[in-house]
Amino acid sequence: MFDQSMFFQSFLPIIRAMPTTLILTVTSCVLALLGGIILALLMTCPVKIIRGIFKVVSSFLKGIPILVFLYVFSVSIDSVMTKLYALFNLTYSNRNTPTLQFAILALALSYIPYMADMILSAYRAIPNGQFEAAEAFSFTKSQAMFHIIIPQMTVIAVPNFGNHFVNLLKATSLTCMVTIMEMMGTARNFATMNQTFLEAYTACALLYWLVFEIFERLFQFIEKKAGRYLQPGALTRRRFHLFRKPARMHVSQKQPNPEQAL
Amino acid sequence: MADKILEISNVYKRFGDNNVLNGVNISVEKGEVIVILGPSGSGKTTMLRTINFLDPADAGEISIDGMTVKCQEKNKKKVRALRQKTAMVFQQYNLFRNRTAIENVMEGLTVVKKVPKAEAKKIAEAALAQVGLSDKAALYPAQLSGGQQQRVSIARALVMKPEVILFDEPTSALDPELVGEVLKCIRDVAKTGITMIIVTHEIAFAKEAATRVIFMDGGVVVENGTPDEVINHPKTERAQVFLERINHPQAV
């Protein structure tokens, strides 16, 4: 049984929870990126021991499911916060628990190694000649990085970053398991209250898809804008033209048969 | 007498077990166009790259325009100061991919020499006009042909007002059709009196444009003289064999 009116009624509460989902996604993504930059630097540190340690850290963070992070964090919030408050001689009350902040931290933490990998692969994708040219023209290391290398890395990393972003967006739905009322949590609540599970979850799915689509297009747009110099003729070309019929065929079809014309 | 602008003395370089340079001595006077010939593996490119410390040599001294730096020098400031007296044109052009043609030419001026943008733009426009690419100023390297990219990279080297321009096989990565335009461009630049060192396999170009030809083999200078002396009347057997092969490839 699919109750259509309940299906449509489910939309409003879930839409109201969208900002929470977006806050979770954007802040944890930014944090993960910052952490990723630091981890990438540590993983390429000239000191072998530090490099080794942080490669293990990276693998450790990658190996743990986000849900486990969320559970571990949520059960340790109170004790951590009490200790933290004690440092500043304050008393912590568990009435306004910073669950959201901890969830953001958990999400960010599990994405830090992926961001670091993204940065490292972008760095490695830059041809040696770019470094050499900068060096030969007497650029300092930092001048070369900021004027030549990082702008190119950014372009290379955009598609990857977009993937991580939308994956994080979907991963935020897990935070409903630690009582955060984002889209998924709200949908589940609404469903339980009205006993209309399929309706609420379907509405939720559609809304996730909508948000996903918006960001997917945004990143495609950025990719096209930013990366136009990497391909010849890319200023006018779009990728999906590859899947259309070649233009030549249209021309030949439209051309009148010379024999018939006679 | 012309002034001595570049002096390479006793340069040694090894990669692992491979001794690439075994005591190279070259001295160059202002305004000379020097073409370096030699079989592959003879150390031509390495020699060029030791001059601007892209591959610092293991021993020896480089002196440009009165400034002498030991090859083992680790002080980055000194190396950079010496480097600024040179500019390099690479085999693979190595234009900055994220910059348009004109931005490529401006980049060294604005970033390294701290020239104001407006002024750098004027200088860059003039340089692009000199290599005949004024109409391509707004295009990215990926939108230019190999020959055009190489000309932009020559313009990029010119605007730095170096004492000497180093060309590392500037035409080796080009289609045969495009070699001509780049060689013409180099020839035109040579006429302006700037000192150049060119590693190339273009014998005809060497004959016509060089003021001096150096033949290298086994990491040392084997022959050093006018184009006519070295190319038409080589004294050493090694140079004779090499030039014979290049001049008459069918004889191989």
C-alpha cells in the first residue's frame, strides 16, 4: 500500500531538515580538506619515520566504518566534554550536548585520508616540466607552488573532490543513528509517528537525489570552467558531446543527393 | 675583443655509476651563438642543465657575467642569483599550462622580477610580436601547436633579459614541418646579439647560424671551433664518424 497523500506530506519536514544535512556536509568536507592537506604534507615529510607513522594513521582512518566513528564519538562525548570543561574550571551540563559538532568531527575524520590521497595524486599528476620551468626561471619553491603548481593541482582535484563531497553528503544520513535530526533522521521520525515508512523513505530518497544532482552539476560546472586549459579546444567542447551522433553524419544526411538534384 | 660572459670550468657530473661529464671547459664571449653537437649520451643536455643548476654538477665552477658559483654551492640565494642571468628553452616547451601565452611570458617578470603587471604586459606583448604570435596571446598552451608553444617559450626566455639563453634541443619534439618556424625564430633572436647556447641535431642550422660549434663526446669537449672547422673539417675521428652519419644517413 502506498499512501500518496502521506508521501507528499513527508516532503515538508524532510525539506526543513535539509539545512542540517548541508551544514554537516559542508563543514565536515571543509574540515576533511584541511586535515587532508596536513596529512598529505605529513605523508610526504622528508623524515622517514613521520612519513611511516602517518601512512599507518591514514590506513587506520580509512579502515574504520563511519558508523563506528559516530558511535565511539557519541558515547564518549560526555566524558570528553566534562574533562574539557574542567580544564577551564567550568562545569559541563549534558543538557546541551554538542552532538552535531562531534558528528561533524567523525565524518571529517573518516574522510581525511581520502582528501590526502586526492591531494597527493593531484600533485603527482603534474608533469615534471612544470616544476623545472619554474625552477629554471628562478622561482622560489613557494612561488612555484602558489603560482604554478597549486592552481594546476586544484583543477586536477576538482572531479575527485566532487565525488568525495557527494559521498559525504550521503554519509551524513548515518548521523541519524546518533540522534541528529538531519534529512534521514527526520524521515525516520515522521515515518514512525505516522506508520508510513515506505512513503517517507521514498520522499527522503528523492530529496537526497535532488541535493546530489545540484552539487553534481555545480562541480561539473566548476570542472569545466577551471579545467578549460588542459585540453585543446575545450573552451567550446562539452564532454557529453562524445555520446551524441557525430556532427558529420548530420551534414551528410542533410546534403541532397547530387544525382537526385539533377 | 668581446667580453667573456660565461665560463664553465672543470665540470664533473655523475649519475650513479655513470660519469656523464668528465671535466668540461667552455668559455663563451658576449654575443656568441654556440651550437653543441654530439651523439646522444655525450652529456650535451646535462652540461646545459648544470649551467643553470637544474642538475647541479658534482665539481667545477660556473661563472656568468662576472659572478662565479661553485657547482657544489648549496646556498639557494646564490644559485638563484646566477640562474637569473640565464633563461632556458626546453625540448618539451614546458609552458605553464594554467597560463595563457601572454601570461606565460609575463609570469617570470611579475613573480620573480616584481615588475608591475601593466608594464610586464607591455613587455610581453612586444616579445610575442617579436616571435610573431601577437594574435595568439590569449590562448592556452594546449591550444597552440608545438611550434607556437616553442616560440612562446622563446619569448618567455627573452623578456627575462638574460645574459645567456640556453636551448635544450628546441626542435627535437616538433613535427618536421614546424621545425622551420622555430629555427627562424631562434635565428631572428640571434641577430639581436644575445648570447646563446644551443644543443641541437640540426646540422644545417648550426652551419648557418652558429658563430662557434662545440662537439662533445663521452662527457668532454672534443672539438671546438668555427662551424666550418668542426662540421666540414673535423679533426678527431669520433667527430668525423658522427658527422659522416648525420650528413649521409643512407651510408649507415
